[in-house]
Amino acid sequence: MLTIALSKGRILEQTLPLLEKAGLSISEKELQSRKLVLDTNLDEIKVIIIRASDVPVFVQHGAADLGIAGKDVLLEHGANGVFELIDLGISKCKLMVASKPDQDLNEGTLKVATKYVKSAKAYFHSQGRQVEIIKLSGAMELAPIVGLADCIVDLVDTGNTLKANNLIPIELIQNISSRLIVNSASFNTKHSKINDWLDKIKDNL
Ligand code: PRT
Ligand code: MG
């Protein structure tokens, strides 16, 4: 038996067609049900659909053998107990520093509002810049507007959210996409089965 953890929300839309091409499908009836563990067309594979940030946690602890999650989420979680197998090239966006157009980001200690605490710290520290991180769980764009922070670190796709709040993208921290991850113990014990799937997914990317 293999269990695959998928992120609900925006990644799911792009994940399902990718799995389908590799021969794994979940019926509309299963997807619409309130079940948390979903059956697939294959008896030996079950799928769980959970919050994006919980995917690496389930995989780390072996509650799921495989998972699909954004690189942003994986960077925050750390590599503990999970291997990244492949870049699926879906749900692409950029992790960026953004601020008001007239903001000076090079003087004194920067106040940075973000949900990506680890990534933001690592980025500014690597440049020798002093920062105070303010952890938020959403609506980061509000922080510079109300004077809570000098800048934000957030994901940017079209840039429309920034523009709507009179903010501009300033520095690129990292390009983001979704990755297939595996529990490190499962990778040993279920190696041939997992490799079969890896090949099927790779062949259809
Ligand atoms: O809602 P919940 O707390 O459960 O989780 P979540 O909000 O993290 O999940 P969800 O469904 O939003 O999916 C998040 C995952 O999608 C991230 O982990 C990324 O890997 C990926 N992804 C790709 C994005 C974006 N693009 C994206 N643009 N996640 C979020 N955004 C947000 C961004 O934070 C900002 O608010 O979209 C807004 C910017 O978009 P543009 O197009 O206006 O620039
Ligand atoms: Mg969301």
C-alpha cells in the first residue's frame, strides 16, 4: 500500500491532471465526498488531501509515503525525514521581497512581515542585513500599508495583489514550484514501487 498526501487548494487543480496522466485517478464522487482518505482507481494507492503546510509533516512521520507540496512550504518545514524526488514544474510563483515604492530597504534594522520566517531570515542573514521578522499567517500586503513593517516576503504570481495594494516587487529570493517528496524510510522499504511511480510521473511531465 502507498499513501500520497496532496495539498488542497490551488495546487490540487494542477496535481490531479498530472497524476491522471501517470495512470492514477480519483473519481469525482470520492473528491466530492467528506472522506479524508480517498480511494483511487488502483487498489494499492490511497490519497489524503490536506492543508499545504501539513503535507511535509505527514510525509516526515510516515503517515504518507509520498507527498506533493510547494517549495515554499518545504523550505519552511526543513528536510527532516523527507527527500525531494522531482520538481513537478506546477504552481509556479516567486518568493519575493516587496514594499512601498519609496521605501528605503538598506538603512538600519528592517522590519519584515511574512509567513515565511525561515526563508526570510536565511535570505537577509546571507546578505548580512539586520532584520526583525514579524510572523503573520495571511494578508501580508497590509503590513507596509499600516506601518507594521517596512517590507514583506511573500509569494508573487501575476503581481496583481501587490499592485492592488500599491506595493512593488523588489528582490527575488527564490523561484517556487511544487515538488514530489517521499518519506526517507518508505523510500528504502518501498523502493521499487515508488520508483515505478516516479518513472511514470517523469515520463508524463
Ligand atoms: O489556505 P491554507 O492556509 O490552507 O494554505 P495556503 O493558502 O498556503 O494554500 P493555497 O491553496 O493558497 O496554496 C498555496 C501553495 O500554492 C503555495 O504553497 C505555493 O507553493 C503555491 N502558489 C503558487 C501560491 C501562489 N502561486 C500565489 N500566488 N500560493 C499563494 N499565492 C498567493 C500569494 O501569497 C499572494 O497572496 O497569491 C497572491 C499573489 O498572487 P498574484 O497573482 O496576485 O501575484
Ligand atoms: Mg489559502
